[in-house]
Amino acid sequence: MPSNDIRDVYRQLVLKLEERSRLGGVMGVMHWDQEVIMPKGAADARAKQMAALAGVLHEKSINPRVGNLIDKLTASGTDEFTDAEWCNIREAKREFDLETKIPKELVQEIAELGSRGHQVWAKAREENRFEDFAPILERFISLKTKWAEHAFPDLEPYDANLDIFERGMTMERLSPIFDYLKIELVPLVRSINNSDRKPDDSFLEGDFPIDKQEALGNSISRDMGFNFDKGRMDVSVHPFCGGGHPTDVRITTRYRTNNFIESLFAVIHETGHGLYEQGRMEDSLDLPVSEPLTMAVHESQSLFWERMIAQGKSFSIRYIDKFREVFPGFLKVASADKLFKAINVCRPSFIRVEADELTYPIHIILRYEIEKAMFDGTLMVKDIPEVWNSKMEKYLGIKPSTDTLGVLQDVHWSGGAFGYFPSYTLGAMYACQFYNKMITDLKDVPGRIEQGDFACIRKWLNEKIHQQGRLYSPDQLAKKVTGKALEPGVFINYLKTKYNAIYGLN
Amino acid sequence: MPSNDIRDVYRQLVLKLEERSRLGGVMGVMHWDQEVIMPKGAADARAKQMAALAGVLHEKSINPRVGNLIDKLTASGTDEFTDAEWCNIREAKREFDLETKIPKELVQEIAELGSRGHQVWAKAREENRFEDFAPILERFISLKTKWAEHAFPDLEPYDANLDIFERGMTMERLSPIFDYLKIELVPLVRSINNSDRKPDDSFLEGDFPIDKQEALGNSISRDMGFNFDKGRMDVSVHPFCGGGHPTDVRITTRYRTNNFIESLFAVIHETGHGLYEQGRMEDSLDLPVSEPLTMAVHESQSLFWERMIAQGKSFSIRYIDKFREVFPGFLKVASADKLFKAINVCRPSFIRVEADELTYPIHIILRYEIEKAMFDGTLMVKDIPEVWNSKMEKYLGIKPSTDTLGVLQDVHWSGGAFGYFPSYTLGAMYACQFYNKMITDLKDVPGRIEQGDFACIRKWLNEKIHQQGRLYSPDQLAKKVTGKALEPGVFINYLKTKYNAIYGLN
């Protein structure tokens, strides 16, 4: 095909991709609105509105004319296209294939089960009745296995589910990584539990007016570089980062008056996500090439700021005076060192979302092992609670007294999201690996943090990660940024060094 | 066609109409978000998102399968359908015809001119340069004339424009009505201006904290019956009533700290619109039959509460103690009677949106006469400012010193909305006629208002108007509710009686 013609085909595809991105942005705003703003009496109508919009997005995705454009472009073998352009074509193809390969009835059944599943799960969790949720879970495993056979016929069903959240990740790759983490972290947590040295964190409790917490969160988010001309900060039941566009990024937090650290760290975490969105390549904001790469890489950005920066000692040094100024009376007796130790207390607990840096990966590994076994047929749904509880006891030394505190705690399975959990810990490992490289690229990072000079950090993340969009696979990106693909050893070394010091081990 | 088959055709149409209504609701939320919530840096992206969604709505509207369903239904001549079902079919046909009759290029040119026109107008208004806006206006009249020839080939072009906002209304009907209003109101305003008696309204100025204004507005909106489980109240530059659904009705106001009446009356006005939306027939919320009838009837509901209720003496009696309680010190010296007179001061001014009850219709008539003359070719665009100013002087005795205070003040023409203005005064007349009937249907309305018993009033409006949806034409509705079609004499009598008393005329 002559060069002009193939470029015209590409331009037509771009128009379609932009339209899809814009309608996706509308969905983003509707979702944010639902969680933050919507009057509760509108729930039924909203569900129908979002279903109608999802229907439109699906229609646009399976438009045969788009398939035709993609076929022409992939067959062209032309040298006409830049890496970014090829990325758009590749991403368009991945989405088109995924959307068209699944029979419509299966898509509908999964959507319906997801909506019903959420209600059943919420009630079952409230009433501690796993047996009510079990049939939903069974049906979902069966549907998601079928789905996998259509979506990625060459992959194991669970690998196909993993691929949606972390493209390219497989059990073959992941299992040894998680086994390694488990072997290292389970004894470390046990040593900490047995240690006599327990940092005091009781002084984190107090009385913190919400308006002051909000102003503080806002100001630290701004310090990190969040652009409030292209974003907002609000309140929702569960903190999240959403919105409709890289120029309309909306983070949320929630407030408790007896503890400000929780809410502040949610702001920092979501700001990390938000900076990734706001930092996308400007000339392709409505195209796939600029989109955040995977769930794990997204999480690497939130955890970078939350764990590697805000849970570091330099951050406590930077902000302890500010905290004292905002909340007079609070922290009067504490030093920056005490604050640092208090916000890094390791304490095994039942609930994943409340877990600390060290026990969090163990919660994830437990879920990964269970999901894997559900899909390969070696674990029956009815047996999950028992397996859950015995793994909790084995790995963390605690046993949930109810399924509400155990297998029923997470929303993910109620919507059929299997293979999602590993992203959290993959993100933590990437964050650590990136940080490790950054401190060799930039001079005196701890000193800069103590000075509140976050601009260079944000700039480094922006150039190395945000601006790379979807040009590379996660492993390629890690290699490009750090010289090596994912390296769990970096993460383990970091955790050991940090927690051995805090707890005076070895 | 057998009965079962034609009912199946109807059911298919209902699915299409519901989908359209739901996507329209999404647009409503996006629009509200843009005005109330959106970060300013998102403006460009939002315009593109809304254009993409408008494109989808248009595609859905011109779907030939919908046209086919409508043809089958209108040709069926069956007795199968209820009035409500026929209404849905009729409304679907009106919309389908309107959307399909206009050539795509014309639709696009109008949309583009509207978006450019708004920018040009805003700048021209700021800089007082009518000559910059004139070419936009000229082009719009030409395009909207062409549009009218396609949309309603049997109507005069300006009548076609009127029909969009007030179906069935024509110049032949409207001109004598407006002439009558003019003959009655212009001398009345002149007498008031020449009267020695001037009610004192200086005490309305003061210092009113915004949080207290907000709580007051919220509480009065609630008194009127606005359901905050299915709605919200927020702040925007221009007050409006929007949202995504009858279960998600969002009103806005704006606050000035030196006057609380303005903001409160905006809340009352928008609550009137909101009650109409929240009061739609529950079994058809996503179908045209339940939709508010016309712009004028919508305005009749807001003006009913603002003018007929809140500007009445009973309302001042009801709330003066509450106002004193919320704003201690304020109104200490004023009585309910003084408050009533102060909020009914008549004072000719340049700006329509700030005009009082008596001069407002004159602003509208001036615009109507100019629009009519623009479309019949008797007024050239370049001559509009002069005509505007001389009419202002003739009708209201004041002459704007700039076009910013004159012809450039309103946004409507910048988007091509000709024929919209009359709705405001038609709405005021309907409101008055409805009120006049209501006080004969319900016993002791003034006494009920003094007691704060608004439930019976809301119920009356709900049964008589809200629940009627689009079953009737505006005239039919007026006749059904009051026994007569639109009767301007009722409006004039009301105004004369009220203002003669306040100003001690005759």
C-alpha cells in the first residue's frame, strides 16, 4: 500500500481510538461521581446509565471497521510508523481481539454475575456467611475459565486472568518469586513478633479536626507536585484515584478524627497514582501509547511515594514540625525518629488493606496461592475458608475468628477479578527497584527530601516511567530504568535492612 | 399486524428510548460536573468528551431501525396503546424526524459556530465590541433559517425556532399576547417610576456568612419538598437545575455576602424546577412521556415558587423570624410587610437576569421583537444595537451606555438559541394562571403558607402538572388544569393588583 494511503488508514484508527478514550473518560467521571457526589437515591438509575455507556463502549470496541483498519496496518509491514504509533496499533489490536473473541452471552453473564455478586458478597460479609457467597464464586471460576479459553487460548486459565492486570505475567514466573518472598518474610515477621523491642505508636492517636487534616493533605499533595488545576481531592468511602482525563485527575481520601496518619498516607498514595496520570506524554493524551502501563506499574507509583518516600526517615524529619504546627499539642514528646518508627510498626493483622509494608506481601501471596489452586482444580470453593485460616496461622501466626475477617474481606472476587492481587506486591517490588536506582541517579535524595525538594524526584519518575506510557513491557521498562528486569532480591534486602534496624534484629 | 407482534415492536422502541434517556442522563451529569466540579485545566478535554458523547447520542437518534419501528407503530392504527404509550411513540417520532431531516453538514456547522460563537461573544461582551460578534449572529440567522426549512418546512423560520422551545407556539399567536402585555406594563412601570412612594429595600444589604446562607437555602428547599436523597444543592457561576435523572436532580446557586435574598431566591427558583423533575411519573422515568413538557412549562414551575409563593406577603410572614434567627441583627427594624415590599421593588434596569417581576416581561418582549425582525429580514444585524437601545428607552425609560449592558448581555444568541426568550414570560403567565386556579382548589392558601404547609401546594402541582408529563400540549394542559388555554389577562390583573397596592397607585 502506498505510504500516503497507509498513513490515512492510521489516521482513521487514531480517530477511533480518540473517540473511545473520550467516552472512557466520560465513564471515569461517572464512576467518580458515583463514589463521591451522587445522591444515594440515584443508585438504580446510575447503574443503568453506566450499563448503557458500557454498551456503547463495547459497540465501539467491536466495530468491524476498526478491525479492518488494524488488519491493514499490522499487515503493512511499513517502516512509516514510529514506536509510539506502532504501540497504538498494537494496543488497539490487543483490545479489539479481547473484545471480539468473547461470545456476547458470556460477556453478559459475567456482567450480570458481577453486579449480583457484589450484593451477595456485601451481605455475606456483613452476616459472616461464606456459604451464601460460595455459589457466586464457583460460578465465577467456571465463567472466567471459559472466558480465558476464548481470550487467551494459548494460556492456562489463571495466567489469562493474570494477563489482564499484568500483561506477560505467568504462574511460571510468579510462583518462584512469591515463594522466595515467603521464605524470607515469614521468618522476618516472626522474629519481629518475638522481639522485645516494640516501637511506641500510641502517640499517633489523638484528636485531629477534619478541616485541618484536609488542608494538610492538600498541602503535602501539592508539595509532591500534584497539579490542582488539573485535578481535585475529595472524600469517598474507599480512597481511590480516578477522574476523566490526565487533565482531570481526581484523588480521594477519608478521614477519622482520632488518627491523621491514615488519611494523610491515603492522600500520598493516591497522589502517587495521580502524578502518573498527570505526567502522561502530552502529545498523545487520548491515545493508548500514553496510558499507564499495567496495574502493577501504577501501584509502583503510589507505593513509591507512600512506602519509599513517606515511610522513610527523611520524610518524618521534613514534616514533623509541620505536623506539630497543624496539630498543636500533638507529637510534642516525639522526635522525627520516633515518628518514623511509629509509622513503620509491623503488626500481623487480619485485614489486607490495613496491613503494614512487611505483612502486606504475605496477604497477597496467600490470595495468589488460593486463586491458583481454585483455577487448577486442586481447591474446592467450600474448602477455601479452612485453607485461608490455616495459611494465615502458618504465615502470620494469627487465625481469623470469622470469615468476615478472613476470606470475605475483599471485594475483588465478587466482581470476578482474579489475578488482580499480585499487582499490589509486584508494584511494591518495582517501587523499591526504581527507588534503588533513583538514589544512584540523583545526589543526596534523603537530604533533598529533608529539604522538601520533591521536584527532582517527580521529574525522575516522570521521565523514566510516566513518559514511557505503554512503549515497553513491564520487564523491558524495569530493564530500561534500572538495568535489570524485576529483581525481588532488591525488595527483600530493603525490607531486611529497614526492619532489622527498627526492631534491632541481628 | 397481530397484536402480539405490534406490542413487541413497541417494546423494542421502549428499549431504544430508555437507552437514549440513560445516555442523555450521562450527558446531564457531565454538564453539571463541568459547571460545578471540574478543574479548569480539564476544559479542552471535557469539550471533546462531550462532543464524543453528543456524537453517540446523534448516532442513536438517527438509527434507521428506530425509524422503522416508529413507522410500523404509527401505521398500525391499533387500539392496543394507552395514551402514555402513544405519547412515547409521538415523541420518538418528533425527535427522529428532527434529527434525520437536517443534513449532517448543517448540524456540524451549527455545532462549530456555537462553540466558536460562545468564545467570540464572551470576548466581545467583555470588550464592548458588538461589531466582533455581528458576523457570528449573521451567520447563525442564515444557518438557523436553513435549519428551519429542513426541520419544519411548513413553518416560518422563526416559528420553527420557537417550536423547539415551546411546541405549537407561533408569531401569529404570540405577537398579540406580547403587544397586550406591552400596552399594559409599559405605562404601569412608568407610573411606578413617577410615584412618590418608594418602598425601602436598603435594609436587605448586610453581612451574611455563606455557610449560614447555605444552611438557610437548604432548609427552605427542604420545606418546599425537595428530596435531598434524590438530589443535591451546590454552587455554580450561574444558578441552574441539572443532573442526570429524576432521582438525581441537582440545583445550584451562588452566594454574595452582602445580600442573601438573591441567593435564596435562586435556590427557591431552582427548587421549583427540581420539584418538577423529582415529581415525574414514576413508572416511566426513562421514557419521553414523563419528561417535562416545554421550556415555558418548566419555567412556570420555578416561577410559581419564586414569584407566586416566595414573593407573596405570606411567605415573608412565614420566614421573617427565621431570617432574624439565622442572621441576628438583620431585619430587626423591618416588619413582614416591609420585607414583602422590599423584595418586590420595581426598578427598571439594563440586565434581564437582574430584572424584577414587572420589568422582566418587557426585557423579553424587546428580545422577541428583535429576533422576529432579524428572521423576517426587516432588521439588519448591524442595526440591532441602535434598535435595542431605543426600545429600552421607549419601554423602560433607560438607555444602556454600552452594548455590554445592552445587546451583548445574553448568552443565548451566541449558541444559536433564537426563540428561547419568550419561554420565560410564557412561564410567568402559566405560573400565574396555575396559582389563580390553585387558590380556588385549595382552601386558604395564604394561611397555609404562613403556617409553612407547602405539602398541599406541592401535591397540587405534582398531580396537575408534573404527573402529566408530555401527555398534552401546553394549551391543553392549561385548559385541563385551569379550564382555559393561556390567558394573559390573568397575569396582567395579578400584576396590576399587586403593584398598584405596593406603590399606592389608582
